[in-house]
Amino acid sequence: MNKLQAGFAKLNINPPMGTPINGYYIPRHVEGYLDDLEVVALALKVENTTVVMLSVDTCIISTSIAQTIRKQIAEAVNLPAESVWIHTTHTHTAPQIGDTFSVVPLEFPEQKDLLNEYYAFFTRRLIDAATLAIADLKEAKMGWAVGTAPRISFVRRFRMKDGGVRTNPGVGNPDILHPIGDVDERVNVLRFDRADDSLVLVNFGCHPDVVGGSLTSGDWPTLLRHRLEKSLDNVKCIFFNGAQGDVNHVNVNAKDGDFNDTFHDFDDVDRGYGHARHMGNVVAGAVLQVYDKVNYQDVDSLRFLQKSISLPSNMPKPEDMPLARKYNDLHLAGRDDEIPFEGMELTTVVAEAERMLRLEHGPEAFDVSFSGIAIGNISLFAIPGEPFTGIGRGLKEADGWTLVLPMCLTNGDVGYFPMKDAYEEGGYEARSSSYKAGTAELIIEEGVKLLNELRTSAV
């Protein structure tokens, strides 16, 4: 017997001009607006159990800030904090949330006040969105399906002719031998039909770092939502990014029309708002492939579970610290031109140096919280960081579920989770990760255990 109710809300979260923008290791601030940044909320209820999931157009939220806001939302709507999820879509053209974890110095003193003002506004809007979504709860019927979004996500790690590994080595780079890994082009779709409208949840993994510049934008996830809502009558869309830690939009073999609406950016990456629009259209097309043919199923249970997993720390070797300090000091002094690297390689050594300084004295391990929500026999799995594609695949293969939807950067951000091989191979993600080799495989193992516990709790 179907007992499901669903509610929806969407609010603008545009920042003031001058607010620092997150996403790169160079200073940027808001100079204008390409599209509205938004918080989108989906509330679900079965009998006495309610969950609310917020998808927010920003790059990252630190785990401490996410926990604080989750608690504030939970108090406002009278729910357990574990039943409130905050997901960040990971757009790289949105403001920094707070200033507790930035490695980019402020450009002018007034930005401190702007950050504080925006944080207060941002928090209030998330509370309001959750409140409105719960107030909007109505009877709903759920359907699921899986579409395909081809040729918009690409592996971003490559073996080079010199034997090394580079992240984003540049379009047409003649020194590329081959990509390391492959992509998951599956687009998970949940459809919640109500009396007068339908709510669509979309889950697909790829970095939203397509727009670039200093004009705010939700990147292709926002453009996906807008395209889908324009293409289908009485439809409202929420998006959750998937396992995207090792994939992005850069096709190193691009040719002809692939270059439409792009420019070559500072870090050897081709970007452009028009290309973000293209990606949003392709993912929307994947939803349209299956929208009318979803598999409906009754939902008579709704469960949530949060567990802590101990992950080993990627502490530096003492002999590596002098060079790390040198690179970090040069970067913070605005003297990147004195660091002997360019493009993404420069970003890599700066991020690696920051990681080494941060972990020089430990800790030896981190307790990291992972969460699951079960809507009948469909599971959503929250990862508070940036997982490689292999983690997403491993979780999707968990036994007993109709569908598992992995979600990155949910309930905080604790960094990259590369697969074990990536540590030996090198590249930006592994060299900047706070966690030792083998962590990704541990997440899969413990994540499957969490999913099994969540599944058997319905019995």
C-alpha cells in the first residue's frame, strides 16, 4: 500500500557583489550574475517519518558548518538532524560559505563582513526552504528509471608519455598516452507524481566547473533544472551530483563543434557558459528518455541512518615539509609565478602543500559520517566529499536494492576519495587528499554494510 507524501520548495540565494567566490586557488569575487543561485528542497514523508533533502547551488560547505545548519533546520521543523540532508551541487561560480576553511586570502577587508552577511542570509534561506517543502507535503506516487547522458563527462586523469600522471593536461596535448579509468554515464531518475504536478529527482556525476570567471552561476546543474522544467508541463526538478571526483567536462580529443561556446582558461581547461547549457540539455535529455516509462512502485516505508567510519589520515613525511612550506608561503603571498609549475600542475602542488601543512601533526585518522535514506526499496547514499567513479559503482552494486543513488558533497566536505591505484599513479586528487590509499575501498565496504543495515531495518 502506498503511503508516500512529497513536498517541494525553491528559493533564490544570490550573494552580494564583492563576495568571495570558491572553487579555485586564486582570488575571485562576485562581479555579476549569469543565472540565479538556488536552494531546492525535497521533503518526503511516510506515516511518522519525514526527511528533507536540500540541494544547494554552491561549491562546498565544510562539515562543521553543514552540521550547524542541519541542526538549525532540524530545530525549526522539529525533526532529527540525521533526517536533514544538505547537498552542494559543486558549482565553481558561487560564494564561499563562511571563512573557516579557505586557502585563498581575502582581496579586501570588507569581504569579511560580506562573508558574514551572506552566511546569515544563506542559513536563513535553507531553513525557509526546508520549512516550505514540509508545508507542501502531498500524496505522491514514486517511479524510477535510468537514462544515459553520452559524451559530456570525461576522465580527467591521464597517463603521460613521460610515465607520469596529470589531471586535466589540456585539450590536444600531444604528450597524453591514455586516460586512466572510465566514466559512468547513467542518469538516475526518481519521479514523484502528485495530483497537480510531478517532482523529479536527478542524480548524475560530473564536476560543475564549466562556466569559470567571476559571474555567479549554478553551472550545468542549474541549467539542467531549468531545461527540464521548461520541457515538461507542471514539473519541478531537484538535482544531486553523484560520484564525480575523477571526471569533468573536458574532452581532450575535442574537435570541430566541440569547441563551440568555450574559451581557454588560466588552468589549461576549456570552459564556457554555452557548454554548461549544452551539458544541462544532455542530462535533461537523459531524463526525457525515460520520464514517461518509469517503473512505479508503492512506498510503505521511509528510513534514514547515519554512521561514522574511521578513515586513515594521509600525513606527510617530515622530509617533504620544507618544500611544502615554501610553496604554501609563495602562494599565500601572491607569488605563484615563482613556483616552477603551470596550469593544473601548479594547482596540484599548491593543494598538496596545503594538505601537508594541515596534516603535519595529525590526526592519524578521521571519523567521517556517512548517511543513507531508503524510500521503499530505493536508496540514497550521502558521501561528505568527492568520491571517484569507482566508489559510486561499488555502492550501486549493493545487493537487494532496486536502485542506489550515490551523492557527493552531502552533509559536508572532507575532501577527495581517490581509488587505491591513484596514489601510486599521482595526480591532483590523490596528492591533495587527506586520506591514505585504500580509503575508497573502505568506504565501499562500510557503505555496503550501512546499506544492508538500512535495508534490513524495513523487515
